[in-house]
Amino acid sequence: FMAILDIQIVSASLGEIQAGLAAGPDEIAWVQTAYLVAEVIMIPLSGFLGQLLSTRVLFTVSAAGFTAASALAATATNMDQMIVYRALQGFIGGGMIPSVFAAAFTIFPPSKRNIVSPMVGLVATLAPTIGPTVGGYLSNSFSWHWLLLVNVIPGIIVTVMTWTLVDFDKPEPP
């Protein structure tokens, strides 16, 4: 949810980020492009990494890294930093999305998957629905930095809870 929501929150307020970093109109698109390209690279790798490390470790590292990269992106003072931090955020966060679906299909028996799959899908589609509203509110009420800082507290909670409470598979190195 956080990784998908982040795409929409930032997208809704690219103008504020552009003004805050004194970026040109041709540069600001890279804030989203860097994130999305890096995320798309990680998504297929997450299957291999989940098997190598375990779904629990992959998701925990992804959530922690996404959270740290969100905080870093909020501290960006120029476009170069923002692009690097957003690429890092997208790459590391890209491991969360497939891990959630893998966990749902691993934890629940086939008889329950017809209920679980739509629920996971609903959560995934809720993020793009509320993202622009949340992004607009944060950037108008506070500053563009909060578009990224909003991930920190939930990210820490998710990281700690996942590491503490989730343990349903073991690493299976190839």
C-alpha cells in the first residue's frame, strides 16, 4: 500500500517539488520516472530474493529501505539528489508489492484464496484512489517534504511488526 500510495502522492504534487528544488519542467518528470523504472527492475527480482532470503526478510528489508529512502528524499536539496533517492526508494520498495501477494498465497489455503485475493487487490487499488487527495493536502497544508515524510512512521511500524510477527517461510537458496 505504501509503495503504491507514494507514486500517487508525489505525482499529485510534482509542481511543488519542482518549485522547491528549482527544477526545470524537463527535469521534474525524472522524479517519477526514476522511481518507476527502479521499481519495475526490482519486481521480477523479488521472486528470486524472496526464495533466497525468505519472504519475511525480503519484505522487512524492503519496508525498512523504502522508509529510509523516503526520509532521504525528503532531505533532497537539488534534483540530482532527489532523482537518486527516488530511484533508491522505488528499487527497494519494489520488493514489497510482490511479497504481499506471495505471502497471501502462501499463508492462506487454496479454499480461502478467492476471498484473500480480492482483499489484497482492494488495498492495492485504494492507494491510487486516495493518493492525489492526500498528496494535495500534504503539499498545500505543510510542504512537499511531507509527501515523503508521511511514509516514515508507518514504515517503521510495518518494518518492526513484520520482523516480529511474520514467520511463515524459510530461505531456500537455489
